[in-house]
Amino acid sequence: MRLDYLTIFPDFFAPLELSLPGKAAASGLLDLGVHDLRQWAHDRHRTVDDTPYGGGAGMVMKPEPWGEALAEVVRPGSTVVFTTPSGERFDQRLAEELSTREHLVFACGRYEGIDQRVIDHAREIAEVREISLGDYVLNGGEVAALAVTEAVVRLLPGFMGNAASLVEESHAAESGGLLEYPVYTKPRSWEGRDVPDVLLSGDHGAIARWRRAEAVRRTAQRRPDLLSPSVLDDGTPIVRAVPGDAGELLTLQRACWVQEAVANDMLAIPALHESLDDVRAWLGEWDTYVVRRAGRLVAAVRGRLEGEAGDTWDIGRIMVAPDLQGSGLGRVLLDHIQAVAPPAATSYVLFTGAASARNQRMYKKAGFRLRPDLPAPPGAVVLTKRRGR
Ligand code: ADE
């Protein structure tokens, strides 16, 4: 594989000589080229940026040096990777895909980004990927290019000493995309902490089962978004809400709680009065799931751990668009939110209107019990259920 880097900070790539890619280069597996973009800037100051058309803060990278650089470095079969916070999110699947390419050209932007025409032009002469390391902003694309390089290069055949460790590690497609299980080495006991007995048992079946269970437990706790989504009978997935869902959630919430207000003859229901900012705020504090049909957000539910011991899974905001109520969607969401409760949850709690007969029927059918002994807001009742193990 050949790797080229276009940057105004070539020194950033000195670590490539030290680390895994350096070793691969020494063994002939990799061919590396680092290029200072300023060599293609021809004015006295070797200028690579200018002010943005349309105004706004910061500077934009000029197209001419990039055009010349790409003309020199790109060849048939190249993939040009623009590292940018507005790109597709980098993950192991993308690393695996890039590891199949013959030639990667990393174009590292700085400032407010690169003139869009450069990217449009690159698409005409090569495959182009715009890649982001994650939802945060770095000062430039160099660190991202290094991270992508390391993730890709270690997947090249013949690169890692132990190919099996590639299969087992976190995020590998072969391990079902789960996080890796915890690992231990000698000594058997350290500072009063012992290695789990099962790992010393010599029972390979038991060890494999324990590792799988630990991988699932860790993933459910730290990255529930990586677990396969639940699906409705017709295959529609139940997916995690994203911040961009706030507007539709607000609309759905208003529609559903107007009905609640009418059924309970009261307007003092928090869900009815929340603003868009309120919904955005709670989206950050609750695990929220949504269902979309034909692009439209039609149902949602949220849950979070509460209680002094943090062992009660508080379920709320089960909402189904008025035209789809009675179709069983609410019950499916109720089952889903119980299933994704973290391992710490030993019981479930939810609130509903004292006069919301239909909701109460559904909750009772699902095993919840009315708890008049527990405090509830005015006009509401509380229902709980123990978590089955
Ligand atoms: N350049 C600046 N921020 C970045 C990010 N998050 N990912 C990739 N390139 C970047």
C-alpha cells in the first residue's frame, strides 16, 4: 500500500517513522510520502489560505495549491481522504474498507476548511472519502490522518504478528462489533485483587462463554448504540434518538400530551409545556429511542437510572403518533426500553395520568402494578415492576 500526506505541517508525520507504519515501511509493506502543501504555493509568502467569500470568521484553504498537489500525487486507483469534522464518522468498518485500497492520499485541511471546489475536483479524478474522527473539532486534519493511518495499516495482511488478535478485538466485524472483554495476566493475585476463577479453570468452553457475556455486558453499559437494534414485526428498527430528532419529538410530544390533558382534564402536565430547548436538554440526559416510518418520527420512549442506589430504571415519554395508536407500537417500545436497561437496574418505574385508562391497561398487561403507596405528581399515578433476571 502507498500512503501520501498533503499538509502544511509535514513534521506532524515524523511519528510515522517510529511506529507501526515505520516498521511496515522498512519491511517493504508500505510506501510513505509526506508533502508540504506550500511547495505548490508560488507567491513570495507561499500563501495557502484566503478570506471566505460571503464573509464569516477564519480563513479558507485556496484551491490552486491543492489542485497542483493532487495533479502530482493522485494516480489511477487512488483514494483521496479529506480529514474534516464534517465527514463521515471513522470506525472499524471504514478502516477495514480503506485497508483494501492500493493508494491512500490524505489531504489535511486547516483553518475553516478547504475550498469546496477542490473536493469536487478530486471526485472527478479519484475515489474521495471525507472522514471525521468524531464529533469534536481539532485544529487540523493531521492528527486524524495519523489515527486513520494506524487503524488501517495494522489491518494489512502480514502486518500484525498475531492475526487472531485482530479478530477478537473491540469493534472487529467478526466479534459482532462488541467491545472487547476484560483481560488479565500474571500475577494471579495483585493488591488483593484476583483474576476471575473461570480464566484459571482450563475449561475453554466456559472461558469463551464468560468472555462473550462480559463483552455484551460492557457494550450494553458503555456503548448500547453498538448492540443490534430491536426491530418491529415489519423489520422497522427502533433506534437511538439523535440531537436532530428534538424538533419532531417536540411535535409528537405535544400531540400525545394534548390527549392526556383532555383525558385527565388538566393542563399542568410538564410534557405539554416543554420548549425545543427543554427537549434538547432531556435528550442529553435520557436514553431515548425512536421509530421512523417512511422518514417520519412516529414513536419514542426514554429511560434512565434513578433512585438513591441508582438501581431504578425510570421509563417515560412513551409516545405514539395519534394515527398509529392502538397498533401495538407503544407496547413494543415498552418492552424495548425494559430490555435495554443497564445491568444495574433491578426495577422499573413509570408515571401516567390517573385517568389515562388505556395506558394503565397496557402497563398492567406488561406486568406493572399500581403503587398508591409511592408519591406521584398531582393527577398522576405511579406503577412499578421488578426486573426479571
Ligand atoms: N479536522 C478537524 N477536526 C477533525 C475531526 N474531528 N476529524 C477529522 N478531521 C478533523
